[in-house]
Amino acid sequence: MRVSVSVPATSANLGPGFDSFGLALDIRNVVTLDTGASPVVTWELEGADELPTDGGDLISRTMAAVAERMQEPLPPFALHGRNQVPLARGLGSSSAAIVSGVVLASVVLDLGFHHEPSSVFALAAEFEGHPDNAAPACFGGFTVALPDGFVHRFEPHPDLGPVMVIVPAVRLLTDDARAALPASVPMADAVFNVAHAGLLVEALTREPALLRVALRDRLHQDTRLALVPEVLEMFDELCRRGVPVCVSGAGPTLLAFPSSSDEVEVEGAQVSFPAISSTGYEVIDG
């Protein structure tokens, strides 16, 4: 059996939508599994020189976890990943790997739930520990995921033009970014985020002009940006220009929604213009 799965990059949190909002971006990892080839793990593009090749990678570990839960043995296989999603940049590389592993395990073990994005999402969110990246990786578009596993997918406004602002030399592990957050927040900050999150749904789906206000946050962005001063300077500069901008996931990538490309040109940063992906993971037979 030879099968591939394609999974999009994702930008989670989106300002006030901490641990709940997510947007699928049309930058994709494609992972191919072949049970007829000699067992080996190989990579190209992002992470080619640093991801494990001994079966300790996140995709292989996820497949093993699914097989153990279903009490089914995995056959030997070759695994090859063509990764376009950058590692440790707040673009959902871990979720892409976990979703890939869940889907490939379902296919190779003939479990069938890869036909049901809700089933893939439930397992992927459980394995990752939070649902905000897994939801858009499974459903595409703009998603709101609740802690109890409920997900609603929204169709993003067609005029949305996200721009990724990346500082090539800067990385930030999700665990480190999460560990820096306080265990509790003031009531005023919680109310602030609830109000802005409600407005953000309207901005992303019906009225993008509201993004400049709606993307404001008091729960996580300031703390995470303090860990990466170079990115904080760029964030502050974009805000001074009036560009709607937020931290993508745990950072350090920034996601901006400018009215023109000139507004996001920042010295020392790489700027790219990914489309929003209307679909989540896709299985490619053969």
C-alpha cells in the first residue's frame, strides 16, 4: 500500500482567540507512507536535517499511539515527508504531523475514520493537548474549537489576505511559550478578550475592516512577544503603521492583514503571502 496525506499549515489563537481560534493556510506538508518499501524515514525541505529518522518523529509516534489504542499492529513501512510548514514558528507544524499520523494510521490499518474529519480532529486534539491548530488542519477555513471538543467552521471573507512575517533566525517552542503564561488573569482582561473575540468572528467572516480593533489581546501576546524582542519590535512597528497584526500560534511568526504589501515590509523579516486553505487534510491514494 502506498498512500499520501496533505495537511495545511495553521495559524492559531489569532489575537484574542487564545486556544480556540484557528485559520488554515495553503502551505502544506505532504507525507507518503509505503508498506511495500524497505522501512526507512526520510525528509525534505523544512526540518530535513534535524527531524528524527529512527521512528522517533511525531508522525511515527502518533501512528504507533493510534495502533496501540485500536489494538492493531502496524506493518513495516517507509515514510517520507515533504515539509513546507516551518518548524517552531507558530504555524502548526506539530498539528500537521499529528493529523498526518492519525490519518495514515487510519488508512493503513483500515480503520475508516480518515473519512470523518471530526474523528480525526478528536484524536489529534487529544494527542496535542489543545484543539486550536488541529481544528483548521482537519476542517480548513476559519475554525472555533471549544474545550469540550465542539468545533464550528466559518467561511473566511474572500477579501482576507493574510501575510506571514517571519524572522528566519528566531524560533520559539510552543512548550516554552505556554510555560511563560500566567496561571490566572484579571477579570478585566478576560472580559476584554471575550468582547474582542466576538468582534473578530465578524471581522474574519463579514467585515475585515474591523480587524485592526478585533485582533487586540490581553491574555498571551505581550508575554510571548517579550520572549522574542526582535519580533516585538516588528510587531510594534506594524501596529504604529496601523496594520492589523497578531502573533501566529505561540509565535514567533506574525500574521498581518494589510491593505497593501508595502505596509508589511520590515527590515530583517521574510514576508510571504499564503492563501487561506478552504480544506483541511486530504488523502492522496497511490
